[in-house]
Amino acid sequence: MTATQDQPSPQEVGPTTQAAGSGPYFGDFGGRFVPEALIEALDELATEYDKAKADPEFGAELSRLHRTYTGRPSIITEVPRFAAHCGGARVILKREDLNHTGSHKINNVLGQALLTKRLGKSRVIAETGAGQHGVATATAAALFDLDCVIYMGEEDTRRQALNVARMRLLGAEVVPVTTGSRTLKDAINEALRDWVTNVDSTNYVFGTVGGPHPFPAMVRDLQRIIGVEARQQVLDLTGRLPDVIAACVGGGSNAIGIFHAFLDDTDVRLVGLEAGGDGVESGRHAATISGGAPGVLHGARSFLLQDEDGQTVESHSISAGLDYPGVGPEHSWLSTIGRAEYRPITDAQAMEAFRLLCRTEGIIPAIESAHALAGAMQLGQELTAQGEDPPVILVNLSGRGDKDVETAAEWFSLLDEGTS
Amino acid sequence: MTVTDQVSRTAARIDELRSEGRAALVGYLPVGYPDLEGSIAAARQMVAAGVDIVELGVPYSDPVMDGPMIQRAVEHALASGTRVRDTLRAVEGVAETGVPVLVMTYWNPVVRYGVDAFARDLAAAGGAGLITPDLIPDEAGEWLTASQEHGLDRVFLVAPSSTSERLAMTASASRGFVYAASTMGVTGTRASVGSDAERLVADTRRAGAERVCVGLGVSTAEQAAEVAGYADGVIVGSALVRALVDAESAAAGLDGIAEVAQDLATGIRGARR
């Protein structure tokens, strides 16, 4: 088997998967809008990744790591008590929250860490917002004995102090970024500056399906295992494909990871739930496709939140992991061609879904993933109103909520009540 | 005859200086620092003090090729409300001095403005062309067309990591000059200019570039003289910006700019070629 054992063989590839391709472009989106100084490194990475995809050793090693370290395959869980709030739909969760380090991010970083070794590089850098990708990268760096520097907006280091400590426990250096809005987008800027300067020794482990080619296609391929597993698991459980797949979208890696295996299942609706913050009309949101416009940011042409001068606008979301003004170019393309839909979920809607899953199923989701749960509540009600048989909704539960307990406690005023 | 046939003013100026036996001094300042009028005055001041070609930066929210000094100035410019269209006013104000004025811009503000519209308005304002740090020729189709149409320079960057194929491709896509990044990194002052720079200039010429200017990390007269020994132009940014940032008043800032520019100009004129 190859690295791509979780990828379809050419004869299985349907038209949409084929059109999605492997970059650099997804329709009008994608590309490499970066300084010339990075082109050699991007070329080198793309070439090495192509070689790795064709190398059975790479695939075997990644599979072994997923089996023995990540905890794959991740299970699916049907959640009937939660589904009662979804208009009577059947709701099935893909449990990426049970992965080592607590989210889908590990799928990507293990692949990129293996690539770093193949490139002969000894140092990795990464950006992080909430800290999940930073923790996953620090974890892989510890496992593979790589020097690791994580760039994190100063604002986020304050909001996610425990994740900073986790990364330091794992041996990573965490650099608070004090420029711009001091959040994820500025952490990416600083990581790019580091990479331009240290590209000989350093691989940039990009955390999402954004950035310059080959990151969008490569990170998608590494996350694709989510959908490949889930597709079979849902078939085994229900005897059919789901009607709808719901996944939250910040940069969009967990969503593309679960969508991609279903691109050619044209009866399966793909719905990305963006962070609507206080509501798209308020201007305080991170719903890039719902409320943004095409432009160029962080190396790719895609939708982004920008003002009339093309300056990036600060995003807002209760979920640090979705609080990003850009989105991966493949999502922009899927939206433009109508294969996937994107809709905003407000902070309040996400937190209601968060609370419900905790109370009905005993699962504390990441607030990011709670946006997908809120989407399932809306979609379930819409579908059953249309009078269909109980529809099946597959939700990508991309991460667990341990990191969000403080935010949730504040939101629900749990600390003031003393007991709850 | 179309505008396409016009000779690049930037190239003409570099050739003129070359015939005088010296390299060009290219000075960068961001538009809107300390304010719009102040940035125009500062750019005119550096021309008076010996800068041959001006590079005006469009303030941008995500300047990935810039180090702390320029980031700071640009953040200030944006926070005080500098707009992309202010760049065109600044170009007009500085072009009056008669020197070629290039605009250094990250790509998204141009995309948002409209590539052809920006080229048209830049040409109308008397601008010479664009320096595009995050746009490589591979992605520049629309800009190649618009710059051709409006007779503007296309200054693309090359880096010590560029392959010979990419040097050739970039040289052939550029108009005015090719910007050679002296070192792998971002803007800012450095103790020494990388030894990579001289090799890169030679390689870029071999790849077909007629004019190559060197930027990133040049801040002192000695460094300028050294670079002027092998390049067609010496690009200085952070050292000039620092003179403004460190100044206690607008007047002191202008004095500081004059002092830094004069010093660099003297260095260049003393270079052995």
C-alpha cells in the first residue's frame, strides 16, 4: 500500500474529485502568492511529498503511527438524545475528539513530521490560534526529535495559557507574536518571516488547508482519512450514505478531510459551518465565505475578510480555532461550483449546541465542533420539515472541549453559581 | 505608437548613472508615516539629499516580507487611517521632483483596487511601476498585461535560493530592474550584507537581467559602497524609516532622513567599480 492507501485509485476517481485535483489551483483559487525566497522550499516540499505519496514505506509508516499512536480508526457514535433536538434526524458523530492530542490536527502533523525527516530538516515551525495545532506539532516534534518553535498571537497566549504550558512541556519554544492584531493571522505572518530566514534547516508545518501550494492539497490528503473511515463506518451502521455532512470551517482542514471522500457522492450534501460570531450582519464574525470576498492572503487566492482597500479585517469568534479571516482555497472553489454550502453559526447557537451535547450525550465537544453540531440542529429541522424519512446527518466532531472549559464556564456563568 | 514602446524611466535613470560610473541609490519609505503629508515631505527630502529612485510603500495589514522597523511604521500609518488611494497622491507629490517613483505593494490591495485600474491610476499619477514582494511572475498574468498596457515597470524579486531557471524567468518578466534580495530574510538593518548578494547579482545578470539592484539589510554608507561595487542600485529602507521613527519631531525626522540619505549617497559615490 502507498501513503495514499486512503486515497482513491485513479479508476475510482469521480469527476468532482478529479476536478479538485492536487493544486496549485482549485478553479480560480489557490496558487503561490509568496516571496520568491520561499519558492525553492515550496518546490522542494511539493516534490518530496509527491515522492512520499508514491513510496509504500511512507504510507506504511503513517498508517502504523495512526494505529499505534493517534488511535485510528476513530470511532463513530450515534447520538439519539442529541438528535431529538435535530428534528428527528439520525445524527452520527465522527469522533476525531478521541485522537491523541484531542483533535484532528494530529492527522496532518504526523504526515508533515515524516516529510520533515525525509527532507533532512531538523527544525519545524508552526502557527497556532487556539493552540490545538501548536500542541499537535509540539507532540510530533517530541516524537520525532525535532526542534520546534510555535508562533502564537500574544492575545491567544493569554486566552489559551494552558495550551502554552502544554507546548512547553512537550519541549517546544512558544513565541508570542506582538504585531498586528496579535492573533492567528499575525502568528502566520511571523512564521512565514521565520521560514524565509531559516528555510535551509526548517520545515513549516502548516496547520490548515490554506497557504501556498502544496499545503492546501497536502493537508487535505493527510486529513482525508477522516472521510474515508467515516464513509465506510456510516455504510456499515446504516446501510446507506448520509444525507448531509456537517463540519465546522475556520481554515477548513477538518471539513475538507471529511468532505473529500464524498465529493462524488452527489446525493450527499456537504455543509460547512463558519463562525458567525455576533452575527454576520454585526461585522463581528469569522464567516469568511458567507461574509467575505475573494482576495489574496497568506499565499493563496481565496475568500477572505477584508475592507475596501484589501486590508485584512480582524475576525471575531468565541472559538479561537475558527477565529481566522481566511479559508482554504478548495472550500472557496467548492462553494463557487455549488458542491458544498457554507453557512454561519453564531456564538450563541454554537454554545447552545455545546451545552446540549454535554447534557444529552456526556460528550464535551470543542467549541469549534459545536458549530457543526448547531448546523446539524438546523439541518435536521429543515430536512424533516421537508417530510423526508429520518435523514442521516454525519457530524465531524473535530475536537474535544477540555481546552474550552474556562470559556464555557464563563459563558454559562458556572463559576458564579458555585454549583450547577 | 503605444505606451508599450516607451522606455522605462527607471531603466533610463539607472543607465544614465551607470554612464556616470556609479550605482543608483533607491530609497524606500512607507506612505502615511508619520502622516500622508509627512511621508511626502520625507520622500522629497531624501531625493534632495541624493536618492535617485524612490520606492513608496503601500501600508498593508500583513507585511510578511518586512521586519519590525517597517512593520511598526506601517501599523502606525494604517491605524491613523492611511488609504491605498493616498499612495497615488504621494506618488504625484514625489514624482514632481523628477525622479522615478516606484510603488512597493503586497498584492491584495492591488487585487482589491483592480489590477488594471491601479495600473491606470498609478501611471496617471506619474508613477514608474510596482515592486511586488509577494507576487512572483508565475502568478502575475493580469499584472503583466496591465503594466504593458500602461507602460509601467515590473520589479520582481530574486533570492539567494532562486534556481537559474527562475532567475531567467524572473529577469525576462521584469521591467526597470530586478530586485535581488541580499539574504534569506525580511527587511531590516544587518551588521553585514550577505556574501550571497554579489553571487546573486552575477547569476541574475547571467540569466539575462540588464539591471540588478540589491536590497534587504543595507543600512550604512560602507555597506552601500560595497554593494555599489557590483550592483546597479542599492535599495535602502529600514535605515531611512528608522530616522523617522526615532525622531522626536517632524522637523527632526526630515533632518534625520537627509543625514542618512546623504551618508548613503556619499558611500555610493565613493564605491570602486
